[in-house]
Amino acid sequence: MGEARDIALIGFGAIGRALAADLGRDPGYRLAVLTRHAADLPPDLRALPDVDALIAARPALAVEAAGQGAVAGYGPALLEAGISLVVASTGALADTPLLARLMRAAEAGGARLIVPAGAIGGLDYLAAVAGVEGARVRYTSRKPPAAWSEELRALGHDPSRLGAPVVIFEGSAAEAARRYPRNLNAGLAVALAASGALAGVEVVADPEALGNTHEIEVESAAGTASLRFANRPSPGNPKTSAVTALSLAQAVRRHFAPLVI
Ligand SMILES: NC(=O)C1=CN([C@@H]2O[C@H](COP(=O)(O)OP(=O)(O)OC[C@H]3O[C@@H](n4cnc5c(N)ncnc54)[C@H](OP(=O)(O)O)[C@@H]3O)[C@@H](O)[C@H]2O)C=CC1
Ligand SMILES: O=C([O-])CC(=O)C(=O)O
């Protein structure tokens, strides 16, 4: 095996910890973490105090699992410096001027901005049929009330005693990602893959939801598809599905793989 590849993680919360544990078991990777809480890192992880230190470390790839602010704050500089970036906080890309800036930076630096599947799957299918005439995609996010405590209280509901599903939002993926930056990244990933074919997004707090559920319905001249993901919440954050960290680990492996599936 060749020398270990340096990977820089940004953020060390629910996803960052799970991702570090996953990639950390693989001798093919050496990890460093940009975090505001360096003292909380296990001794085998190197702390990066700021984005300049990250760029100076010249990692083979950076992975953001921090928040929309980190994508906007660090993304352009990393990409311009030629460091490809996997973003978990895909909702940040609802900001079209930021997305354009990131794409210009990636082009200038010869790097890639990578949107992983995250909490869902099937983005390849959506992208393949998006241009087919009449293609129409709908996305529904259905999470248990614990993921929507504040929003339910604001609507006059007690999250611990919700008797029936409550629709929190209906509208565009971009507006959903702006309003709910911690809960609607998957909707924006669907929007990027499905492009103009995404007809709408619905967000539901559901006491019967078996975990964080994502439903994608597709109709086009190529056929129909019903995708449904019933995800276990991450132990560290009920808004975040545990599978997201697995998806990011997969995006890292895929980036370097000689066989891409
Ligand atoms: N694409 C997808 O399908 C999914 C995306 N996500 C998104 O992934 C991101 C991470 O999720 P999760 O791990 O659950 O969140 P957590 O809140 O558990 O962790 C985020 C961590 O990032 C740190 N952080 C925030 N901003 C910065 C910054 N500018 N620089 C360094 N560290 C920072 C926070 O620390 P501090 O205390 O310093 O703020 C915190 O420790 C979120 O934006 C989330 O919405 C989540 C699920 C699915
Ligand atoms: O983890 C999930 O189920 C999805 C999520 O939070 C998001 O899309 O932001």
C-alpha cells in the first residue's frame, strides 16, 4: 500500500466524530481536524487551528461537517488553493451567488466541490432523468418531533405529545434549506441532482416516523421511481441521520478509488 493520504475534517460534532472513527480505522488515511475545541480531540487526531493551517497542511481532500457558515467561510479559499472539498452542509448551496463563487474557485484551483448523497441515495438516478421531458420529482422529509422541537413549539404544539403529523413547511428546496439549515440539506442535494425537475418539498414532523425518513417520488418518460430512506438518528444529534457519516466516508474513498461505482 502507498503512503497514507492526509484528510482534513472541518467540524467535530456528530458527523465529524463518526467519520473520524470510521476513516481512522483505515491505515490508508491520516486525519487532521479544524475545530474550535482542539482540547476535545482524541490524541491521535491533529488539530488545525484555522483555515490557513488547513491550507498549509495541503491535505489530499477536505471534508466539511460543520455548518453552512463553514462552507461559505472556508470553501472558496480551500478550492482556490486546489483542495477538493466534500460538503455535508449542502443547504449552503441554496445561496446561488455562493455556489457560483465556489464553482469559480474550484475551476481556478483545479479542485472539485463534491456533494455527497448524505442522508439519502439515488442522486445518480435523479441526475440521469432530470433532463428527460416531463420529469417531475417530489421530496418529503419526515422526522420525529424531537428533530423539530423549536419549530413545533413556535406553531403551538408540544413536541413530546404530538398526536398526528404536522406539516412544518411546503415550498422550494432552497427556501427550506435557508429556513432549516440543520434539517434540509438532503432536500438541497435532491434539488441539485434533479435540477428544474424538482416540483416541491414537504417537511413533516411525524410522531409515527421510524427515524429520519426521506421520500423521493420521480415520474418521467424514462419510468417512475419511489425512493424511501428510513434512517436511524445519529446518537450525537437527532436532526442528523447516522448514515450521513457513512456516506461521507464513502465519498472520501470514492474520490481516490480506481473503480468508481
Ligand atoms: N447532507 C446531508 O444529508 C446532511 C447534512 N447534515 C449537516 O452536516 C453538518 C454537520 O452535522 P452534525 O455533525 O450533525 O452537526 P453538529 O452540530 O453535531 O456538529 C457540528 C460541529 O461543527 C462545529 N463547527 C461549526 N462551525 C464551525 C466552523 N466554522 N469551524 C469549525 N468547526 C465548526 C461545531 O462546533 P462549535 O461548537 O464550535 O460550533 C460542531 O462541533 C450540519 O450542517 C448538518 O446540517 C446533517 C445531516 C445530513
Ligand atoms: O440527516 C438527515 O436525515 C437529513 C438532514 O438532517 C438534512 O437533510 O439536513
